[in-house]
Amino acid sequence: MIPREVEKFEAFIEEYSNSTQPTELEEPLIDLLIQLADQPSDPSVESNIANEDLQAVYEYISQHFMDKVALDTLADRFKINKYTLIRKFRAVYNTTPSAFQLQLKSG
């Protein structure tokens, strides 16, 4: 988390911890967590996957979409952590590798 979000979270907890019931906390807490999840991550912490690597994954899926292309297979083949692969692929292509494969299969 970046400091601004930490401060927002601490203020949220302080405001609601003494004055509301847990059921009243649920919706605002979920909204805050969604906002935090939608924040762009710190590029200095991200692993270094070049767009060429993602392009190679894209092309591999495009060529083998009729086969079952497992995420673990892609991660092993391209030497990329599977969770990082999903995150980076989604950032560049607005879809996950498996959703992209399904799109190709469906026509």
C-alpha cells in the first residue's frame, strides 16, 4: 500500500471502530478495498517483463488456442511467475491469458 491509502484506511478504521456495528462496516470496507485494489501498483516493485515477452505469450496462445494452454505451462515456458503473467497480460491486453484463449476458441 502506498502511504495515502494507509492513511485513508487508518482514518476509516478509527472513524468506524467505536461508533458502528460490524454489519454497517461491511459495505464501506469493501468499497475501500476495491479502491485500493484498483490503484496502479508501484512500477519500481513490479518484476521486469518486457512487452516482447508478453507478445510472445500472446502469439503462443494465438497459435495453440485449440489446445489446452494451461497457465502453469505458459509460466514455465516463458519463465514468468504465473500471477505476474496474469497481471501484466491484463494490463497490456485488457484480458487474462485464459480469457483470451476462450475468445479465440469462440470465434
